[in-house]
Amino acid sequence: MRQKILAEFIGTLFLLATVVGSGIMAENLADGNVALALWGNTAATGAILVVLILVFGPISGAHFNPAVTLVFLARGDINRKTAAIFIATQIIAGIAGVLLAHAMFDVELLQASAKSRTGIGQWISEAVATFGLLMAILGCLRHRPEAIPYAVGLYITAGYWFTASTSFANPAVTIARSMTNSFSGIHGGDVPLFIAAQVAGAFLAFFVFHQFGTADSSD
């Protein structure tokens, strides 16, 4: 269990350090070109997901995401105690990753985001984004598990651009990003409904893929 917790901690920490750090770097270099900044943020995030899942997947399953952990709990792959520990670890590690990114770029460590991300389009986007993430995971899990790192990285890369919310798709990421007033931030008041939409999308994917038999670990 210690190895799994450490894997979830390091993986989630690096994920958030990449999301926030690349956002700061992109904003610094893009000279006001928001599309260029978003592309820099996108490329770094998609790439690091592939690396982290390849490295830590064999150890912990490379969840790095409470929505993923909850679905794997529903599948019966992990028990409640493990799920609770994973989720707590992911949230703590996500916050630590944001602090690490701030430290690397020599900006104020403790921040609160002022970036509003609210409205029906944002909430639908997060439900769609998280449904798609679990679609990539559950869809590959049964027949192509070795493809999961690439499917997840590519899906999130696409999700940055086809969803209005830029595809957070992760409650731990959402909480952590409320603590950076940078390109990738989200206002703290917008966090609860983002998370509600993410959980709804995740469980919709679980129920849909259960119909295909890909979400039933006993098949």
C-alpha cells in the first residue's frame, strides 16, 4: 500500500506541476496570444499524462484522479479504504504540485484564482470531458490495456480544445487549480459544480460501459 500511495502522490504532484507550470510558462512566452498559450499548456499536459501512466500504472493503476478512483471502487477493483486514501492523497499531492510550480517560477506560493469558469456550457463540458476520459480508460481496459497511457494523453489533448472548460475532468486537479491565479486557474466558488459535473460524467461512463461488459471486472 505504501508504494501505491507514493505512486499516486508523485504522479498527481507532477501532473499539477505540469498543468500549472506549463500554463505559467506559456502565458509568459505567448505575448498575449491565448491560443498559443493554450497549445503550450495542452501539449505539456497530454505528454506528461502518457509518461506518468506508463511509469506508475503498474504500481497503483495511475489514477491521479478521484473520479477515476470512484469508478474503480464501483467496479469492485479497490475497496473503500484504499479509495479514501487514494482520494486524500490525490488532493494533497495536487495542491503540493501547484505550490511546486509556483516555487519553480518564483511567484507567490499561496494564491487564490480569480478566473471565473461558470455557466451551463462549462458544466456540460466537464461532464463530457470526464465521461470521455473514463471512456478512454474503460474502453481500452478490457482488450487494449497497454494503450491506456496513450489513449488518456491523446484524449485530454483533444479535450483541451473541444470542450469550453478545457477539460479539467478531475476533482483533485480542479481543487488544486483554484489555488493558482495563473493561466490554468479556476475561481474557488466555481469548483463545487465543476466537481459535481465531473462525478456525474464519470458514473455515466461507468453505467454506459457496463452495458458493453467493459466495466464489469467479473466478465
